[in-house]
Amino acid sequence: MNQAQVIDRLQKIFDELFLDPVVLTPALTAREVEEWDSLLQISIVVAVEGHFGIRFNMGEVEATQNVGQFADLIVKRIAEKSA
């Protein structure tokens, strides 16, 4: 799975969690989306972990600066799970 495929799946998760439509791009940041606060961030992480069957380490999601980096982290976790 690559970044674009992950972002496509993330779009479906975001569509379920956000009230207003959010169009995901690799460069999109949480600061650019008014509704994207710390509580919604937790919901996103929980939904992503469940959807992809992965777990994140403490602090690594917060270290990502945009959707592209978050997608790359998901790709990395999926690859580690498959290894």
C-alpha cells in the first residue's frame, strides 16, 4: 500500500468523522481545518488504528506535520505488521 492509497482510505474515515467536508491532500495540516481539534485528533487515531489494524507508538502521530506524513506513518506500520 502506498501513500495515495492510504489517503484514499483516510478520506472515507474523515468523511465519517467531520461535520464539514474535508478534502485530503498530502500537504493538508490540522491547522487548515477549523473543526480539527485535539478531541477529533483522538477520534481520527482510534478510527485509523481500527480500520488498518495497526497501533501507533506514543508521540509519533503528533510528530507528523501533515496528512502525507501521517499516511506515510500508516504505510510504515502496515509494512511492519506484514513483516
